Amino acid sequence: MKTAATGQHADPMAAVEAHWRSFRTGLRLVHTVAALRIGGDPEAEAAALHAVASSPAFALFGPPARPRWTDRPAVPGRSGGAARADDAHLARGRWLVDRVTRGVEQARSALPAVVRGDLAGAPEQAVVLWWLHVVLGVGLRDLPEAQRNDIEPPLGGRDLVQKIEGRLWLNAKPTGRAAPGLAALFHDVQAALRDRFPTRSETAAPEAAASEAAASEAAASEADDPDGQADGQADELARGHFGYEWHRARQMGLSAGTELLTLLSVLAPDPLRVSFLSAAWGPLPPPLRELAASTAASARVLRELLDRGLLLPLVDDGVQRIVMPAAMHALPAERLSAAERRRWTNVALRFLSVALREDTHDHDSWPEWHDAEPHVLKVVDEAESYGEGLPEAAHLMDRLCVHHRIRDTGSEAALAAGTRAVRLYRTAGVPDKRLYATYLINYALAVQRARGAEAALAPMREGVDLASRRPHDEYAAALNLYASVLAAAGQPERADKEFRRALAVARECHTVGGTQEDAAEVAMVLNDYATHLLRHGGPGPEVAEWVLELLAEAEQLTGPDAYGIEQILLNRAGALRRLHHLEEARDVLLPLAERSERWGTPTLIALAAFADAADTLRDLGDPRHTHYLRRAHEIDDQLSAED
């Protein structure tokens, strides 16, 4: 790390020094409260608590000094509002004092594991030795001699712990030899302040909050900080915070926590769903695998990392997510060697491959893929740069291509993902032609959306040719999609021929296999063929009646909640409208429009449902048609903006 002032590499612990003056001021105030409490002076203690509550050192920590934090009733004869405000300041002051004291205790217990040296012995002895190290700057190797020379006789006959504590509170300075101990105290008190009560700024990372508090104190007293060291030091402080916490976790054997931070550092600096860890613990290294496989262990480690400011909690729509503070995100990965970085990239690639659902065509998977997309792109970038894990990377990009195409989030995004999937798999040497055919076909559909059906015919034909060497059910799916592209390219006669071939192959597979997947494939071909007939089969009623027969067979094979049922319902409503059965068409379209709204994102299905419902209601003379038409225009605008 380089400092802003000198550009030289610095010890991350040194970042604490720029903020120590403000922090020490807060510690002195807390020490004053403790002394007044022991001395039995409630009025002076209350004044000191007010000072603690107002200290810039703790500005962004703890409960705000608002009336809702009252802890006693208003005093008779005084203004109710003033009493409540006074109570709020006292409550905040007590909360801060309690957490600072807790942080001091945490620092005492953590120091023997964090700071190198032998502090074994009675608890009181360990405390005495530590305060000597922190306050006097005595090296750990010199502590035995210092104990004899500096405590006895200079401090003989006194309460040693109390005396050394007093020196710390009132006189501690960040000397070079005291830096590790001061860092322990600084970070453990900050961890206690964050404990189960994040900073009140929703966007500020904990280290940024501390930096802001320090800067505020520095502005109030330039004499205490003539060089302005506390200003503009958020990144440096974040590095110091992380450096101490990483060292502490390693020394205390908290390997699951450090490996979780490493995984997050290899991924994108975006929130990660906690559920991904439990869904994909298999590819993770053993300590992290054990953590992800145990809800209790996971909760314990996450709570520790959250309390110590290494993770930030995010909860939206009932989904728990975690993210590292932005200034810390890259730091764990920076500690990895080149070989370790490659290994962790492979771990992250396999982790995402297992965690993410395959069925990106299903709207239930869309929220997960929306959250995961930045992580997928980051890890695929790394894998491609190393030339490793390319088949897995290609598969993730293929699924992302389908996600964008079906979700209608942008034709260019789908095309970019599909193009990359094909390129990565070719670079990998096409280890499985079955998968390659799938990637080609999905790429061709993305090309159709972005560049038109004519441009999609060549890659689609290549995919179909490869699919013909595969099991018949997949060949049926390939023929079905090829027929759709032919129809869109202005070749309805050839498309009709390919639809019939696809239907014959799918029905043959269902007859032989009889599985649910075989039934779903037949239903998909039936539905797509029905769409083709409605568009190219002519206006006569016999075509509409034939379409209803095909759709009835499709619904019987799959059921009311199967994938693709929305398009089946749209086609059924279209056939009913063509037969002038408007009431029946309305009864299909209105529930479908309502159902599409629950997906939480605009889609072409939703647009068609609202537009067809508006036309049907208008033809029936139903005044609700204006509402459905307005909503159709809104969805169309949203889709256009995303594309």
C-alpha cells in the first residue's frame, strides 16, 4: 500500500495513527464516565454521558439521540420535549460507554493471539503485560524485564491494572512499538460499536464512518492535527482495518471467515446471496464447505464478520445478501499468489456453476440470475484470461444468454453472452458436441432477436445438424426452433414442414419414453406450431379450431402451471377471438395479465397479454379496456428503454 502523502509503501497498521487523536478523545470521555460512576457523582456522570453522546469520535455509531431512545419518563415540572431529548442523549451515551467497554474487553482477550509474544499466565498478569506494551511501548520480548523495572518499585503498592489502564486512557500515543496494541484496541472497540447496530449511514462503510468522525474532530481542532492527517484517509484506514482484522483472524484460527472473504474478493464487488453458499457448498474448500453446510456455523461466522465491519448486511424483499465494504473488496485477493489466484478463480467458477439454476428460461430463476450476473461476468473474465475452466465459463454464458433473451432485458446483452459462450467453447476444443449444439441454437435465437431471422439461419442450421446426432427428444427441440426461425425469416412453407417433423419426432419419443420431459417437449412443439398456424395458416375458422385442438393436447400433457403455459393461454385466447368467442377470450386474458404482473419485470408475454386484453374488452364494450391499454403502453416503454 502507498500513502497519499509520500507514495511509499506503508504498514496497514499505520492507518490507525491518522485517526487516533479523535478516537483517544472519545476513550478519555468514556474513562471519565467510568471514574465518575465509581466516585458516585450522578450529575457529573450525566454531563459526561452527554459529552460521550456528542463526541465526533462516535458520530456515526449507535442509536441517534432522538426521543424514541428514551429510557425513563419525563421529569415533572420540566418540558416534556426537553426531558425526552435529555433522556435520548443519556441513553445514547450509556449505549456507547457499554460498547466501548466491551471493545476494551475484546481487545484484552484477542491480543495474546493477535500480537506475537508469550502472554501466558494469570489473566491479571496478561492484562498488566499488555498495558505495559501498549502504554509504554515496551517490546514484547522485553516485557519480563520491564515488569521488574517499570512496575516494581515505580508502581509498587498500587493497583497495577488500574494504574496502567489509567495511563492508557489518558496518555496512550501511537508510538512505533505500541502500534500493534493500539491497533487491537482501536479495531476491537470499533467492532463493539458496530456490533448489531450498523452505522446510520446506509451507504457508508464502517471504516468510512470512522474516517468521517475523525475528520470532523480534526476540523474542530486543527491544533491537535496540524498536518490534517485525518482528512481524506478513508481508503488507508480501510486497509489498516482490514490488515488488522485479517491478521487477527489468521492468528485465532478463523479460517472459514478468511476463506469466505477471499471468495468474495475473487467475485465482483456486488452483493452475494447468502443462500448461494448453502446451495453450492460442494466446490468450496474444506473450511468454507463445512461453514456453508451448517446453518449454525454459517450464522456464527457471518455475525462475527458483520460485527467486525468486514461485511455489510443487505436485506431486500426478504433475501439476505452480504457484501464487503468497497474499499476492502480487493484486499484479500491481493494477498494471493498467482497460483492461488488461479485456484480461487476455479473455485469461484465451480461455485457459481452449482449455485445458479439451469432453468434460466423460467421466471422463478430470474431474481437469482439478476443478482449473480456481475459475479458471473467477473469470474468468466478471470477464467478466460487464465485459459482455464472454459467449458464451465461457456455454460454460464449460455445460461446468461437465455436469461437475457427470455427475460427481454436487452437483445444486445443476450447476443453478447451467446457469442461469448460459443467462442469459449470453441476455444476449449468443443469437448461435448451435444452441449455445443445447444450453445449454437441459443446463440442463433439471440442473433434473431438482435439482427433478424435471416442472420440466425446459418448458426441455427449448424446447431440442428449437430443435434441430429443426439437423442431424438433434443433433436425435436432443435427442429422446432429451426422451424420458428424459418417462419420469422419469411419461409412459412419450409417452417410448416419442419414443425411437422419436430412434432412427429417428439411424439415418437413420448411414446417410447413416456417421461415428463418427453411430454413437455411434445407440448412445446404443439404450442409453437399453434403460434405458427395463427400467423401463417390463414384466417379461416378451421385453422382456429385446429389450433384449439393442438393447445388442448398440450395442456393435457403438461398441466396448468407448467413452463410455457402463458404462451399456450395467449394462443388459446387468440384462437377464441378469431372464432368471435370474446367472453371466453376475456376470461383467459385477464387472469393471464394479472399473473404476468407478479413476475416483477416487464416481458413480451405481459405486453401481449395486456394488449390483447385491451382489444378484447374494447370489442365487448367494457370500459376497463383503457386501463389495460395504458398498462400495455407502459410495459412497451419499459421494454424499449431496456433494449
